[in-house]
Amino acid sequence: MRTLLIPAAIAALFATSAVALAAQHTTGTIKTFDAKAMSVKLADGSVYMLPKTVKHPALKAGEKVDISWDNSGKNRMIESVTIVK
């Protein structure tokens, strides 16, 4: 019985770790975009940070976007942004 429980426990641990590492998705309307701070604030008040490698994103207030993001310390770091039409 123990020989079955240990592999099952290990498999469950890996399965929950993979889910925790998956990016999260949010859809909303941009309230403000701060190019200097590289931040996007949605109408619901949530704030997301763009990576410093993004040069001139075509984001502006009023655009509806789908954001894929992940936690990085205290910040929500954007992995990808798609403008929804």
C-alpha cells in the first residue's frame, strides 16, 4: 500500500506546482498607461507592470485588452497583451 501512496503523492505535488506556475489572464479596459513607469491600470483598479524590454507599446486609455500575467514579488508582471476589438 505504501508503495502506491508515495508515487501518487509525488505526482500530486508536481501537478499542483505546474498549476501554480501557469500564467493568469485578465480582460479589461485600460484606465491609464504610464510609459515612464511601464505600468497599465485597468478600469477595475488593478495595476500591471510591463517588462523593461518593451520599447513603445501601442497601449492607450480606453483600449480593451486581454492580459496574460504572472506574480513577481509584489507586482503583476505582464507576459503578453492583446488588444481586443
